[in-house]
Amino acid sequence: MDPLGMPTLERLDELTQLMEHGVELYLRYSPGPVADAQHASTDHESGLVMPGLSANPMRVPAWWSLPPEDWLARRICQYLRELREGARPWVLTGRVVDFGPDNEPLLDDVEPIAWLSGELVRHAHQRYRDRLDAGRATH
């Protein structure tokens, strides 16, 4: 059982519906909110402690003309490598206090929203590979 009682989203459309509530949502891969509250995010290359929790914004940009599920699948797949390190994906909101080394928002006043299930992540990965040119070189 989750110590925070956070719900787990099982389907990509549940995440899409959550995005429609007008709250700025972010995605984070980590052990979870309880572990993250015990230590600050650190820039791995410099060793410097950052002033907030690093997270990936999920807002669909205005220029995106494909279905929002395609954008969300892309965002979910951006840090899949973190799963191999024991991280879990979860959705949160918070106040942007600065930006990290990859220009990712750094958040404080974090409010955990929901976990993403393994099934949702698998579906997002399949959608990402099926509908987008995943991994295409930019040069």
C-alpha cells in the first residue's frame, strides 16, 4: 500500500483527463515523494544541491497538433532509463523556483498527485514507438 494513499493511473486516457483540470502537472521518476522529501535534488555532474525537485513538465504545447496522448507518451518515455535504477514514475504539481542543468523546472511546495502504473508506461512506450519517429537523429 502506498503510504500517501496516492492513486495509480492505469491508462493513458486517465492521465489525459487529469491534464484537463487546469493544474500544471509534472512527471518525475524517483523512489517517490516520501523518499524525495528526505533529500534535495542534486546535479549529478557538479554535485551541487539544487533549490527544488527536478521534474518534467507535461503541458501539451500550443504548436502540438497531434493527439495529447502522443505528447504524454513522448514525455513518459523521455526518462524510461530511470526504471532500471529503481525509480517509479509519478505525477506531481508544485511551484517552479528555478531550472536545472537540462532546463527542467525545479519545484518546491510539491504536491504528489498519482503514480503511473507499469501498464500505462508500457502502453505509452508502445504508442511512442508506433506513432512517432522515436529516436530519430536531429542532424
